[in-house]
Amino acid sequence: MSAIEGLDSAHQHVVEHEHHHEEPNFWKKYIFSEDHKVIAKQYLITGILWAVIGISMSVIFRIQLGLPDSNLSWLKPVLGGWISDTGKLDPNFYLALVTMHGTIMVFFVLTAGLSGTFSNFLIPLQIGARDMASGFMNMLSYWFFFLASVIMFASLFLQQGPAAGGWVIYPPLSALPQAHPGSGMGMTLWLMSMAFFIVSQLLGGINYITTVINLRTRGMSFDRLPLTIWSFLITAVLGLISFPVLLSSVLLLIFDRHFGTSFYLSDIYINGEALPNVGGSPILFQHLFWFLGHPEVYIVLLPALGITSEVIATNSRKPIFGYRAMIASMLGIAFLAFIVWAHHMFVTGMNPFLGSVFMFLTLIIAVPSAVKGFNYITTLWRGNIVFTPGMLFSIGLVSLFVSGGLTGIILGNSALDIQLHDTYFVVAHFHLVMGAASAFGLFAGVYHWFPKMFGRMMNTSLGQLHFWLTFLGVYLVFIPMHYVGIAGFPRRYYQFTSYDFTHKFMDMNMFISVAAIFAFLAQFIFLWNFFYSIFKGKKAPQNPWRSNTLEWTAPVNPGHGNWEGDLPAVYRWSYDYSKPGAKEDFIPQNVPYSQTLESNFPHENELIATEKAIESQNFNDQFKVSH
């Protein structure tokens, strides 16, 4: 080395900055951690606990619906006074169960538990960053979610019961504390909890977007990002635009409840007494709620689809089909998500012409959705498929996405939706396409990235058993539910024994409840497998799935900072599987084209000249400071 080169080297020398000069204590390392991997695990464990509570609620009200004459005294130790001396579930508490089940599953499990877990865990690892842009903001995001969880959980123990107005909490029922037991303090705590939850999501979303844009490693251009990162980025943008609208609707509802305003109230009579509120409109709340409510479908679903893209490509041993088309379809879905909200409101008396506009826009969403479906199927076609539990759940997600999406086309037609609105047909549709499909994405992600999260492997046989029982249970619950809905069974009714037209479907209704219990019990296989494997599972190799993305180049148990030395540079996209001429059936993103001459395409040989430029690229390594 010449003196000049040595001088330049000295000037450009980068001194590694240890983030912590001493080993962090227990509280800093595991509780108030700023490490994105620990925060992801906090989201995951909290989401799993909420899922157990939320699904348990659904089992209780399914028993009430399918077996209305059964004695529920055995639940008295858990539900206390909500079970009468004769063993019957209190009708008011039934409505609370339905409300809390929807709230918990949509927001606390499938939004925070899914997106919060995998956006936090994968974004820095897959883009080659040390951590999120702001570790402190990331920590705050989780603890705001935890605070929202504590408030929501506390509402379950109120004497009057938790909120009971449906998970959409439409006014005027939710705006009048005196209207119903579930509209009292339980509703107030629900609104407080959701306000903190929204703050959590906004803090997280800002962090995700900033990290992806600013902290990509050398060579990680946008056209080399894994589809998981694209899905998390688009999801964060959706949340950043739509969640503030829900926050405004929640705040206005608080004003109506406690400060005498009339944003949603007008001409209300209770027990013959006229209330002073005039000039408000409950329809305004529906517009504000569904402006978040429909993007929320994709806030829940897009991360699951991104996870599925990665898992299917890896376990098909094939490049993902139509990488750019997949990105374009997600962008198209995100755009259309903001202009279709009123298809939830066809029965509110809207102008039929306006309804036809929203119907047309709704049906157009089938196009980018179909692109994703066809691309998944084409990726699977003639692939060398490895049926890991993660792969099974990903294929199951595609099945649910297609079958649930087909019924969405029916409900997108206003003439049909007016007949089916608020029936069990709607319940079956959104549980297939949003609820179960997203849950399958969550399971796929847990099974696939568990080795990187905990350094151990989950039991494959138990994972496969869990998939088949869950897959069977989901379809046994929700396919018959479509027929019950067509027969006219309305949502949120306590029982159907009082109506003549429902008697011929009571056996089917009971079958749905038995299938729901069966699917619920199958989840204990996952719970055992998950928690047992954290401590006793087989130790994982560095790259158990022979995958290409950067997280598998990090150590098995990466510390805070992810990579011990320099951050890896990226030279290729993340889907170089089974390339003709390659020595192995996968080529990681950090392998230069100059090392794979035998498998390069002609245009890839031309990229060899850019490798030195990539290696010398200036980028932001958060844990280092230039001197």
C-alpha cells in the first residue's frame, strides 16, 4: 500500500461504535428493548395471547348459536354472573363477545400480531440494516400497543361488561352511554384503547417507511427488494393514510359521548324522551370508519401475501413468477383500497348512481388480486416443491384467498349485497378472505422464520398436522356458513329458535359450531409446538431452507446489530433459485455475479463491472461513525 493510499485509508477509516459499552440489564434487553428482533417477539407473543382470548370468545358464542339449549354452567367459573343460574349465556354479554372477538382479531391479532411481528423482524434483516431507523420509536410503538391491550383487557371485567355494539361500533348505539349496558364504561375503554392502538400503528408505520427508504444496504435497490419488504412498505403507507381517519372518528365519538356535541346524533328518543342533540349524522361515522375499514382489509392481508410470496418461491425452488407484476398488483390494490369504502354502505340509502360507481371500483380490485393468485399458481407449477409447514400454510392461504375472493365479487354487486347484507354470508366471506387467509400467512411466517427468531426448529410433523386440521376446520366452518347466510340468517342474533324459517337449518348451524370447536382445539398443537420448540427444539442451522434473502447470512442468533462485521452488499435479486448451470439450486443475494460465471445470463455478465461501485457505495451503517 502506498503512503497516499494509507493516508486516504486513515482519513476514510470507519470506527465501529459499540451501541452499549456494557451488557444491558434484563429490563433493557428483554422488556424495554430497542432491538427490532426482541420487539418483534414481543408483538408475536402478545398477539398469540390475544388470539387465544379472541378465538375462545368465538367458541363460546358458537356454542350458544349452534347448541342454544345447552347448559353452560361449566363456564361459570370463567364468566361468573354472565351465566345465569339455569346455565344460559346473558344476551347482553353475547353481543359483547361478538364485539370483542371482532376487535381483538382484526386489530390486536391480525394487524399488530402479524404486521407488527414481521415488519419489525424482517425489514432490517432483509434490507441489510442494523436496526430500525429509530429504535426508541419502535419500542414506544410496542408499549403503546401494550397499553391499548391492558385497557381493552381491563374492560372485560367491568360489571356492565365490555363494549357491545359490534366491532364497527356504529352510533347512535355506541354514542349514547345510557342506551345499552355495553355502551357504558366498556365502550369508553374501547375508544381509549383504540386511540392508543392507532398511535402505536402510526409510530410503527413511520419507522417502517423511513427504514426501507433510507437504510438499505449497498446494492439493495428497490428492484432487488424481496416481496415481503414491498408488502410491509405498502402496508405502512396504507396505515399512515387511513388510521388518522379512524382516530378522528373515535375522538368525535368521545366528544358526542362525554362533551355534549352532536357529530353523529340527531332526533334521538330514549324511553319517549327527546334528547337535545340535533344536526348530526350516524352515516358520517360509517364513512369515516370504512375509510379505514376497507384499507384495513389490506393492512391485514398484504403482509400475509408478502410472506406467502417468499415462502412459496423458496419452497418451490423457483423464482417468483412476475416479480414486477406482483409489485404492481400490490400498488394497484393499495390505490383502489381507498376508493371503495362505501361498498360497506349500500343499505344506508345512498344514491343508486353513487352505489354503481363504488360497485364498479370494487369489482376492479378483482384484477390485481387475480394477478397475485395466478402468479402464485404459476410459481408452484412444475416446481420442486418442499412441503414444509410454512409452505403448506402458504398454499392454504392461496386457496382461501381465491375461494373467499369469489364471494367478494358477489358482495361487490350492490343488488346482491342489499339482500345479503348483515347475514352470515358476509361473515363467511370476510373470515375466509381476510381472517383465515391472514392467519394462515401468520402461521406460514412463524414456521418459516422461527429458526431465525429463536435459533431452533419447530417440529415438522406437528406443523403439518396443525395445517391439515386447521385447513379442514376452516372450510368446514365457513363453506356451510355461506348457505346459512343465503337462507337469511342475520348476524349478531343471540339465537334462531324463534323463527320458523331457521328451523330447517338448525342442524347445519350446529355442524358449524362443532367444526369451530374442532378448529379451535387444533390450535393447541401449534401452541405446544411453538412454546416447546423455543426451549427444547432442535438447534437450527444458519440457513435451514436454503434461501436467498439476507437474513439467512446473519448468525443463527444475531445480536443487536444483526451482523458481526460489515453489512453485506447485494448484487442480485432475491429469487435466483434453480438457475441452469448453477452449482446449487439457490444463490444468495450477497453472492457477486463474478463468482457465478457458469450460471449468469448475458445481461448479468455486464453487471460484473458494477460490483466495485457497489462495494464502495456510501450508505448508512447506524452503528458506525466516520472519523
